[in-house]
Amino acid sequence: MAPHDPLPGPRLGEPYLLTPGPLTTAYEVKQAMLRDWGSWDDDFRALTAEMRTRLVGLLGAGHEAYDCVPMQGSGSFAVEAMLGSFIPRDGKALVLANGAYGLRAAETLRYLGRDHVVLDKGDYLPPRGAEVAQILAGDPAITHVVAVHCETSSGILNPIEEISDAVAAAGRVLLIDSMSAFGAVPLEPARLQFDAMVSSANKCIEGVPGFGFVLAKKTALAAARGNSASLSLDVHAQWAHMEKTGQWRFTPPTHVVAAFVEALRAHAEEGGVAGRGARYVRNRDVLVQGMRDLGFETLLADRWLSPIIITFFCPADPAFDFPTFYDAMKARGFVLYPGKLTVVDSFRIGCIGQLDEHVMRRVVAAAGEVLAEMGVTSAAPPQAALDERSKLAS
């Protein structure tokens, strides 16, 4: 998407979705859903094969050892499929949590009946390699480590490479939830070791919701047979069936797959992971600087800000009311995202989807207009929020 091109939101009379997915998609992606496909037909099998090949290729150097297994359902379905398929029933997981999605992984393991422990870092800080190494050294029963690449409840980008180094040095297995980062933030087997990762169609590839996918080592896929207690979420069974027939085991979201393949082609044209990530970084930088100029403060220190979504403290000014702010921003064509499970009132603005730095400047301008309309004289957060951030980040 060139900066001067007409963008899809206004062209279709839709607001921009400034969320971590679903997000604003290209017109061509929407258009791809206008055709019906037979799920057993050779044409659809070819689409599935192209999708799997392209996704594995996004891993970059070292991708030859991996394969792609798409799984019907939302991203949480794919995470559950990964955890239930790759962690054996007698295994034990260390879950690295610093927000809602790490905690959801732990909740999933409780449902699955898998033994696990949690390192909970709260909302402000990432899990670091040294503390992971310390936990693993103290508990030889731990077989797997579960890490979230980008924790979208806060927007923090976790240091996945140093986590991988610690896990590999301890001889354990790393599983990665890269739901909101894959496709824009590198995840290269040549630089880090992991057995499997998951993401979803409606994130950085800019498709629409309907399925997730697991990228896993072929050796790990082969070894996963019999681990899953679920018929529909058995990654090994799905992989084995696809390898044998080229088909999904159960009815696939055909229109969503067609849209996703179109999105993958556009992703390649933009320059792949590097090109897509560069646009998102520009979006983030313009947004953060502009909102700070208005007086807003980010939840996170600069070093942990992801190019995916940014969390801002709500202003302390009594004239500020988030539902009113949200509605006024939506009326101007921008749908924001409420804060989630942080210790202070906050809201989030996504940087991903079919939008660029020019759109982000319009977002900032709209935010300034709405603050003035509401009679907010200062966008600064409560001092207690800043004190809490300073205390926890020290």
C-alpha cells in the first residue's frame, strides 16, 4: 500500500479498526470472498497448499524444518490446539505471562489438565531470559515453556530471542503464541529455537477472522501423535490428513481462506515481514509522538513498545470519559480498543491493518478535536498511574 493510495476504510464508508484484529482489510481481500469454493475441489486444495507454503516461507532462514497446519476457529482455538497437541499429558509447562493472553494460556492448560507453573510479570514488564533460566534450573520437571510474542493487552513486545536462548540452554521446548506479531516481527528459526508457534488469519497478514495456523517442526508434529484429548483440535491429526489428502479434516472456512491467500500475496508485494513491519513501526512512531504531544502517556516505556498496539493511560481530567471519547472518535471514522486487565484505566490504539502514517496523523488530529470538544484541558494521567509505572519498571 503506497502512502498516497486511497485507503479502504473511507472508500467503503467504513471506520478504520484501530484494533489488534479483526482489522481494516484491503478491498481486494474483501472481494476474494465473493466466490464460492468446494472444500474438496482441486482448486481449493491448491489454495490451501499455496497458503501453507507461503506461511512457512515467512519464517525465513531455517524454515525448511517446519510445516504449516491451519486450524479452524479463532486464535484461541489455535493456541489450545498447540498446547494440547505438543505438551504431552505427563509434561509440565512454564507459562510466561505479562497480560491477559499469557494468563489465558495458563487457564487453557488447567482445562487440558496439564501440569504448569506461571511466571506472572504484571502489565508493565517482560519475562527475561535470566529469570526463565533460573526457574528451569530449579524445576527439572518442566518440559515446555509457553511464551507470548506480543502481549496485546498492554502492547508489550517480549524479548523472545533471549527467552529462546534460555529455554534451549536448559534443554527444554519452547512454544510461542505469536498471534499478533507474526508477519510483521521476525520469528526466524535461524536465530531462535522453538518447536511450534501459532498465529491467526486476522492479524498482521491482514486477512479476516475464521482460522488460525500452527507452524511447527516436522519432527515435533510427528511426535505429537496421541497427545491431544480433542478430536477437532488435534494438530497431528490435521497435519497427517492434509499431508495425505491435501484437504482439511472438517469443513474449512473456504471464503476466509481465499481472502487470506489474497492477503498473503499482498504481504509479499509489500516486502514480506520486513516491509509490513516497517509500515507498522512508522504507524507506531507517528501515533506515539502525536499522542504525547497532546499530553497522553503510554503505559509502557519506549523499549518495550511493540509496532502492533499501544496502550495509553486515560487522562485524569474529570471532563474525560472514555465511552464519550470512544463514540466521538468512531463518529470521526476511528474505532479504538478499550483497555484490558491493566491496573489503571487505559485504552489501546492499534497500528496494524490497512492504514499508514497519514492515517495515524488523522487519528491524532481527531483525538485533539475530541479532547477540546469534551472540555479536557489536560490529557495527563493520574500521578498514581505514573508512580506505579515507575515503581514496577525500576
